[in-house]
Amino acid sequence: MLIFTEQCLNGLQFGLLLFLLAAGLTLIFGIMDLVNLAHGSLYMMGAYFAASLSALTGSLLLGAALALAATLLVGIAIEVVVMRRLYGRDHLDHLLATFGLILFFNELVRLLWGPAALSVPLPDWLNRPIEILPGFFYSAYRLSIIVVSLATALLLYLLVMRTRIGMLIRAGATNREMLGALGVNVRLLFTFVFGVGAALAGLAGVMQAPTLTAFTGMGENILILAFVVIVIGGIGSIRGALMASLFIGLADTLGRAYLPDVLAHMLGPAAAATVVPALSSMLVYLLMAMVLLLRPRGLFPAAGQ
Amino acid sequence: MRGTPLAAAALAAFLAAAAQAQTKSVKIGFVSTFSGPTAVIGNDMRNSFELALDHLGRKIGGMPVQVIYEDDQQKPEVGRQKTQKLIESDKVDFLVGYIWSNVLLASLKPAVDSKTFLITANAGPSQLAGELCSPYVFSTSWQNDQTPAAMGVYMNQRGVKSAFLMGPNYAAGKDMLAGLKSTFKGRIAGEEYTKWPDQLDFSAELTKARAAKPDAVFVFYPGAAGVQFLNQYGQMGLRGQIPLYTAFTIDETTLPRQKELALGVPGAQQWVNDLPNAENKKYVADYKSKYKMAPSFYGAQTYDAANLIDAALTAVKGDIADKEGMRRAMERAEFKSVRGAFKYGNNHMPIQNFYLQDVVKQGDDYVLITKATIVENSQDRFHDRCPMR
């Protein structure tokens, strides 16, 4: 039972990390109608900034905060230089341009930081197990990821639902032209939204860096999962992104934990070595296919779409 | 008069080509990973190959040498494409490199079909040691199963009664875990294969390891994955709770980032930097002074590959067309290897010693040292499936 709880916590942590990426992606896609493949690159930049800045300042927290700010600046720079030219254009143009950005950032990172992966060492107060329940230990660091991600989700909810800016964001998603006609500076709003998305991606990168190390191309794999999440959750819906990312995180982790044994029982030991590891890693995509068959617009499609 | 400049140009080209034909040189195609997080390995191999050429006076077998480096991006299809390009368009005489077993298995057929010598300086899939063995393929590293088999012997010596195994789900990962099982006498508490190369979060599998309560955990996670694995092993509180035994997870390319997490984690290897023979001392010392870092076993194997080719070409006195003669010379393994003397089995896999390596702190640095010899003259267990004699 305790092991199951631990696996659920693992899945929760993974899901929340996916949420940070998916929330930014779905905001950008839903409000600005922009397919942003370079989101994974912002995640990577967050990880690299965290590695360098925490080594420079000697403090993980200070380095993380500075890395967030740096990723935000990079995001705004991308928006002003590249994204502004893409609004209103065909999605294929977005794909081409942002794919080019992926290549650009991968090479840039290799030039600036070299090909070897960067480690982010954890301070002692994070790098230890915490006793949540008697006899049940969980990594303090993964717990902190869960706490920070939940706090961020709450802040995002408050921002979008309870502030004037959030109201403008939701209005811009519904009808961009009307918002411009009412005298709102839509360009500035879009820059703000893109910045928020970039900051969220950077936060995900900063938090993953100590576990996974920062390396070139780290954004691509998780970007695919983030797209799966927003497709399942419904484009433009942050609530959908949260539900879907938790669902995917738990399904992937619990699948990897329990599916191999279950399938090995059913299919026999010969299949266990060959078919089972492949099947359990395909689980997420099978789930996406099933959801799309039953609900093509996603589980929680944004209102008005 | 219009035709004259064209004729003159053609004549000049013809003369240049004729002059070129006089100075015969050896062309070597080098396939390794030079991009992405595992580029450190490819760079170590390239550095070692260049150092070997320096030591040989920039000549192999007395002939000038041209090396063409190609990046396989850790992908089998790219490695195969690059191998084919080197064979068909660059017309190389030797192929060297191949870190990853899946890349090597994909690139094998073009090399063998074109009768181009391929020296694998790292990957040693079991298929290559058995049914797919070829007179044109030699290894200067090991067969994948040999190293974890040595670790299994050591785990028996330490009285380990049950083990939880983890490795990546590709050719080498499967070989490594099978190799451990071939010698380890205890109970296998669990066997997990993780998605390769994408899955870098091992939390689900490590939780299962903790649940199985084994005496020890054995893992194979090469390259950057070794850093990530040790990070997570420590973060989950398993370090110090369950002893960890490894193969190819801790080496000089990953140790600078693993640091204290690698202390007390043993590994098995056929080469450690402090082996006492003269060739090794020269290799390590010159490598450190030229590149300002320590070489790894990937580099040591590549250094040997250069010397193996040199021995072959010297034996046939530069006659590259004499493939039979070169093959026989290579089979005798008459060059001075940095791991000490070794022989080749019938399948062109080395029969060699395996040592226990451990990590100790020397001042501010973490270094690998040899602690003991685990097995001597170990041969892989697939050699009787190879039809060569």
C-alpha cells in the first residue's frame, strides 16, 4: 500500500511538471492561436540558466529565481523578434518557424555551454528523504516540486480568473479584434501571455534540472508529452491541461510500475522481456488515441470553441 | 583556340591525379556520437585516436593517414547512413568507432558486405560474438556480457544473495543484464528495462526496487544516464540503504559530475587508468597533458584500435589490398595494448582480464582506481556460436 502511494506521488510529481509546460502551451495556442514548438527550448534554457546561475551564486534558490527571470527575458525576446510576424498566419508557418527556433537554441546552448550535460547539485536540506507517514519516506526534492507546482497552478488560476489582466486574456481568446477595437493594447497583452508561458516552461526546466541534468535536446521529448496533454485536455483550457497532465502523469508512472508485471503474467515470460517494456512506454499514446476517438475536442474544451 | 583552356585544365587535373596516386594513404572512417549529451564520449574517443596518431608520427603502418569523423547522433539509422557514405563515397579502408550496440548492429551489414574492416572500439553485442561474427570485424573493447559477468562473480564473492537489475531497453542493456545473470548465483528480485534513450526519470523503477528489498541493485546506465541515475538514487534515499553495483555507469566522462555520489560504488572494467604497463602510463600522461582531463575506457579502447590497425598495416608492409594478411596479423593481436597483453578468440573478441574499479577521493578530485582482479583471461560465452575457427 505504501509502495502504491509512493508510485502515486511519483506520478503526481511528473504530472504537475507536465502541467507547467502544458499550461503555457495551451495558453499560447488558445489565446494567440500560435503553435509553439520552441516551448521545449524555453524549458531547456530554464534548466541551463539554473545550472549556471546556481553555480555562480552558490545558492540554489537564488539561482532558480534568476534563471526564471532570465527565461522570461528570453521568452519576451522571442516573442518580439519572431512570434509577432507569425500571428494570423497558417499553423504550418508556425511549425516551420518554431522548429527553426528549436534548432537555433540547441546549437546556441552547445556553443555557450559545451556538449556535456550540466549538473545542478542540491543543497542538503533538499537532498534527503522526508518521513511523510511513519515508515514511509519520500524524497524531499520531489515533494518540493509538487508543492511549488501546485502553488503555481493556484497563482495561474487567480491570475486568469480574478484579475483584470486575466479578464483581458480571456476576452482576447474569445474575440481578438473586438478587444483591439475597445482600445486594449493587444500586442502588449500577447507579449505578456507569451512571457507567462515562457516563465512557466522555464520553471519546469529549473525544477527538473537537478534530477535530470541540463542537456541539449532535453526539450523535445517532454514537448511531445506536453502536446499530448493539451490535445487530451482541450486546446486553450487550463483546467483541461491540469486534469490531463495529472491523468497522463499518473497513467505513465503507474503504467511503468505495474503494467509490466500484469502483462508478463498474461503473456508469459518470453514476451515479458521484449514486448512488455515497449507496450508500457506506448501507454500514453494509446490513451490519447482513445480519448480522441471518444471526445475529439478533448476532455475539457475551452468555452467558445 | 576556345578548346585550349579546357584541354589545359583537363591535363592539369590528370597530372594531379597521377601524382596523387603515387602517395598512397590510408583512409579511416570514424563513426561515433559527436552531438547531444553523449558527445563527451565521442570527443574522448576522437581525442584518443588523434593522440595515438601523434604517437605513431601521424602515420599508420608507415603510410600517411586521413581520418573522416562522422556523427551517428546516437541513432541506428543515422549510423548506418554514415557508415554507407564512408564505404561507398569516401571509400575508406577501415571503419572505427561505434559506441552503441544498436548503431553497430545496424551498420554491420554494409561493412561486412563490402569487406571493409570494422574495428569496434566500444559496442560488443552478443550477436556479433556469435552468429553474426565476421572475418572483417574486430573488437578492441569487450563483448557486452563479459563485463557484467565479471561483476556477477564479484557479487558472489561479496555474498550478495538477491539482486534487483535495471538497464535500458536496447541491445546492450539486454546483453548486460543477461551477462550478469549468467554468473550471479543469487536470486533475481526484479528485472526492469527502461525506455532508451528518452526515459531519464527512474522514479517508478527505483520505487519498485525499494519495494523488492533486494540485497543489492545492479545497473547499466552508460553516458549521461549514469549521472542522472546516481542523482536519483541518492535523492530517493536509496544510497546507503541498498548497495549498488554497476557496469559502465561510472567512468572518467561521468565521474566529474557524479562526484561523491559515486564513492563506494564498484564497477567492473577491462581497463582502468592506473594499470601499471608502460603503454598505459604513456597514454594517460600524454592524454592529460594534451587535453587537460583524464581519459576514459572509451578512449583507451580507441587508442588500441589505432595501434591494431597500425600492426596490421605494418605486417603487410603497407599493401592495403592484402586483406587476408591484415586479418591474420590482427588476429595475432601483436600490438602493445594499454590494458596489457590479451589474445583474440575465434570470434575476434578479446580474451582478457577484468578488474574491480572503485572511486576514491584524492584531494579535491574523484578518481577511479583498480582494487583487484576479478577474473583472468575471461572469454565471452558466445564464441562457440561463431562459425569461424
